[in-house]
Amino acid sequence: MEKIILIESNYNSHHDVLIELFKGKLEIISVFSVEYAVETFLRHKDVSVIVLAARIGNRESTDCNLLAGVLKELFKGPIIAISELPNLVKEMIDAGCTDGCSRDRLNTLLLEVLEHERIKKSTPTA
């Protein structure tokens, strides 16, 4: 089963939607602080995708930008930035995220990214 790490401020209804949508197909590992994000990744290096909120708790977006840069160095797969503010998504992409969207579009983008990764892994390299 594929895994994703979802780094957000807290458990909310969005988590419930993702869990129900991907039940039995995707394991969602939730992290609710910047401090535990890298530690969690190091324990779960076999994740397919990392989803990172532009703001986590009372942290400034610059902390999340720094986290995106650190994760980019450690993880070569897709990192999706999520925020309702397009300028924060752009900042996160500039900092190292590969994609970005609002929370309400995450389900669709996540499906697209996972499919793209599956195709990429199954395509022989020259």
C-alpha cells in the first residue's frame, strides 16, 4: 500500500475526507508540527508523496518554506504545498515543493500525482 505524509496544523475534517477516499489504497501518516516532520519522514522513507501545509500551527510560512527546502534535499518524490492563499503556494513551490493547490483541490491533485509517479516507475529508462 502506498503511503503519504500529511503535514498540517491539526486533524480536521479534511483528514476524514482523505482517509475515506483512499481507504484500503493509501496509508496517510499525519504530522501536526514542523518539529516532527523530518523525524517522521526519516521513519517512513518509503512514502510516495509528502503534502505540506503552508502554515502549520502558529508557525510563519517562512518556517514551512525552510521545511520544504529540507524535505526536498531528503526526498526525491513529489511534495505538494497546500494553502488557500495562492501566494503562499507559490512561495512553497519556490522553496522546494513540486506542486501546489488549495485544500479543496488536494484530492484531485493527489490522484494525478500518484498516477504520474506510478507511470514514471513503470517506464523503463534508456
